Amino acid sequence: LIFRDLVVFISQLQHTLLDIHAVLEYIQILYPLLTNIPSTPVHANPNWMRCFTNNTQICEVLYFTRVPVWLVCREEFIPPTMNIVQLVHLTCLDNIVKVMYMENGVAKPFPAI
């Protein structure tokens, strides 16, 4: 194997192992909380990746089940009962694009910039 193929294989293996780990955590931790939502929020797990939603009901359910969640919506659509820690203004970067691509059927994980 060439070095580039080895890098692609290892990254695919890591991706698969992270998927398995995420599914097991979902089954053990999150699924029981989603089936029986607590009445008060528990502390968010700092090791989990944050998720984004634009639905306030989904945001509230995820908040009560200790999933770190970001609500993406306009200020006027946020209900007055929702606890907002910090408003964040989104910035779109149009000139930065990084894409994994194939060249002649071979993955090139390190494109020249």
C-alpha cells in the first residue's frame, strides 16, 4: 500500500469506530432519557459534539436530555420561556472551501493548496 492509501484506510477505520461508539452511547445514555424526559435539565455532557436545530420543541427536548444543542433561528421566533445563554451571530466564509475529492479513482486526502 502506498502511504496515501494507508491514511485513507486508517481514517475510514477511525470513522467506523467513532460511529460504533456514538451508537453505543446513544443506546446506553440518550435513548433512556428520550423515552422518559426529565422534568428538570441535567448537566450537559461536555464530551459530546454539539448539535444544531431550528425547531424549538426539539431544542427543548435535547436540552432536558443533556445534549448540548444550538438553536438556529431569528430572535423574534424564540419563545420568551426559553433560557438563552449567549446569542451568536453567524458569519459565512465564502472563500474557504475544503473538499475531499477523487482523482482517477484514487482519493487524495492532501490536496495541494
